[in-house]
Amino acid sequence: MTDIETRVCIDSDLITAQAVVDSADLWSGAVRPRFTLATARQLATDTAQVNKDYGGGYDTVHVIDGPAGSEKAAVVLVVGWQHLDPSDPAGYIEIVARDQDGLYAIGAGGGWLWTVATWLCLCGEPHQWPDRRCRACGNPRPSHEEQGEDATDDFLTRFAAGALTEAARSEAQPSPGDPNSAPGRCFDDVARLGLGLHSLPGEQRARFLEACAWHVEVSPEVRDLDPVHAGAAWWLSHRGRTTDGSYLGWSGLSTKLSERLHDNAGLTPPFGKVHLDDETGSLHFA
């Protein structure tokens, strides 16, 4: 076993955290991260926020401190709200044991699709988080805190990732030989790929980022929204969809704002059919 310290994420950075992983130890293609108690507390805050933002029903993390005030006295729980059976609630509450390294394997093999986080160099070259320097130009990887200071770049990167994930989920053309002729993919299969700007070929990557930046510029209220969720809504509205997930289907927005964002999304230059390579995670527009 070769453990590395890295950042992991769920659903293109919907939740992201520092963790220890063994990249060779996978569950359904996802890594099995282990977290410190401090990070478990942050996951408790983050999962509560996800439920607040998306209407509930998602698994939550809880940290209960013992009377001794010691880390060893704390209890970490995961409540599986997505599959909760009211007749057997105890069956959906997991007590996460503290391992010999003092870490907690939260969502490791229990339905949470953790992937190693990625970073995008200013030159456009994508990397996984453990890569400390860009292979193309040699620039150092920015720290997570430094990325957060550049809110524009970070927001647009996550916005684009949300849009591309939704594009693949709802519109990816069937794979050759797939008996299902309907466009689209299972969300879990798409989420496992960790799609982002790095998934597009160079010219299309620049054009897609430009489209995202233009929309955010003419719709500044978008910056007050979750970037991944907003990116998905932009894509659906851009394609003329009015269903749940689009700006018009976003229940937390006022009617006036959702209509304006939807209209602005429709002004973005069009993109062709979505083609996805399920093996490599590369995506392009026809």
C-alpha cells in the first residue's frame, strides 16, 4: 500500500477536502480517502450545506465530541439519508471508526464517489492534485488557499466543470455498439470521470471557457450561487431546457432573476452534439 496526501472531491468539486489515499485501492473506480478529525468536522459543515443548497436527501457527516474533550473520544457518524428506511433507521447510520493512523474513512466504499482532485495550470495543462509542477511549462501548482484567492479563475473552472458534467449526463451521444440509442449517461458514471476543462481539446477548451466567462460577466448574480450547480443550470438553459436543473427550474431563484439568467444563457454561441469517451473521460463537441 502506498499512501499519498492529496485533495479529493465529489461531483467536480461539489465537496472537496484534504485526505490520505492509496491510489491503487479503488471501489467502483472511486478512491477510498481517509480524513483527519478536523477535516471530518469540515465535511460535516459541507454536507449540511449541500443539503441546504439542494433541498435535502443527501448523506451527512456528524462529529459528536465526548466529555473528555480528546480527539480519541470523538465519534464520527455518517447518516445515509439517500436510502433511509424509516422502519430501520439504525441500518443507515454508520459509525466511522478511528483507524490506527488516527484517520477516518468517510464514504470509503459506501456509495460516495470520491476522486482525486485536479488543477488546471495557467497554460491550460490539466493535472491531478499530487502533481506539484506543470509538466508542460514547469509552473508550480498553486496551493488550495492560493486558488481560493483568485475567485474568478476558481469560480469559472468549477462553473465549466458543472456545465460539462451536465452536458455529458444529459446529451452525450451513445457509445458505439450501445443498444440504448438515447443520448445521455447515468449521472454516477459521469461523476466518476471528474470532467472539467481538461476534458476538452485545446481549441474547444478555450472557446468553452470564453463562453462561461461571458455568461458570468453579463450575469454577475451567478457569482452568488454554487458554481457547479450554476454551470449545470447554464448548460440546460443554453440548450433551451426549462426542466429542473435549468435556471427556470431552480426553485431558490426569484422568477425575475431565473428568467433573466435563462435568457442570457440562450445568448451564448452554440455548441454541437456532445461526444464522450467513457474510458478516457475526454469530451468534444461535433
